[in-house]
Amino acid sequence: MPLAVCATPIGNLDDVTLRVLAELRAAELVLCEDTRHTRTLLERHGIDVRLLSYHEHNEAARTAELLPRLEAGERLALVSDAGMPGINDPGARIVRAALEAGVPVTVLPGPSAVETALVASGLVGERYQFLGFLPRGAKALEGLWEELGRTDWPTVAFESPRRLPASLRSLAAADPERARRSPRTPAPRSQPWRSWWRPASRASKPPSSWRG
């Protein structure tokens, strides 16, 4: 398969499937956000393969460079620093270009930060929504909370540790009841030092280790 999109661990380096490891071993080239980060994963599993950076700043140029190689049948694997490429990470552009060019693409599933957070929250049900990263800016957040206030199903979002306290304060101000019952989780979610926090009241503050 010329292009294989591979899900990688979201913390613990052993949380990777056998199919992904086999594909990384077989690839002629692995595209990755940070070659140093991916090299750590590969060394953990005894894999030696050529790496090429593929991130948000060079995604367009790399796609144009690599598409002819895919069309020629070169076997490439695409990974991100954690999770599934293309979901709040680079990858969608080259997948779309490959499909439009008639190049076979396969997706190898694996760890999901969204599903991990959802199940651990105890709020899992038949329906939920995923927002990606929360918007920046107070007005944008206020508008989002207002929109979410009209929904009854769980919502999962990403936020950076540095911005998390301000985002939680914004949510508490807009909807104290939803803020009180909403669990949070920081990354990495599968490391021994992972932690979960459920605020007991509007005045509750996240642990100091979450505050950047």
C-alpha cells in the first residue's frame, strides 16, 4: 500500500498496534511531525527506517514533493506525534491529494485521545461531539459555550495546559452547572502520571501541575 496512515501512542510507547509496527518496518519512508519524537518510538520497538519531517509549516510543499513518489509506487507511512494524523494534526492534505490522484490509502487505527477521555469521564453514550482545540479569545469561547448550552450530549475538546485555567474559568462563568459536572484530562493520557479532575464546585481550581 503506497500510503499508510498510522495511529501512534498518545503517551505510553507500548500503546501501538502490531499492524502499525509492521507497516513502519516495511515503509521506505516515514513522514512525521517531529523526527526526534518519532525516532524515540521507533527505537523503542527496534525499527530502523528513514524519516522525513511533515508538519503544518511544510505540509503543502511536502505534499507536492511526495505525490509523484506515491504515484510511482513508493511505500510511505504517515504518523503524527500522537494519535491519528489528520485529526488536529497534519495529514489531511496528503491523504486528500493521494485519493484524488488514485493512489491507494490505508488507515491503521490505534489509540484515540478523544475516546479515552470520553470513556474515562463516565459520560459516554450513543452520541457525542468533538470540537478539536478550543478557540482562542474570550468572545469566541463565550459564543461556543452559548452554542453548547443548547446541546444535551457530551462534548470533547482539546486545550493546552497553559490556556486551560482561563478556559475553565470562562466555562464556569457561562454555565456553572455544566462546568461542575464536566471532567477534564491533561495529556499525555496513557502515561503513569496521567490524572483526571472533576470540579466539585464553580470555585474549584485545577491542580497546580495543570496550570502551565
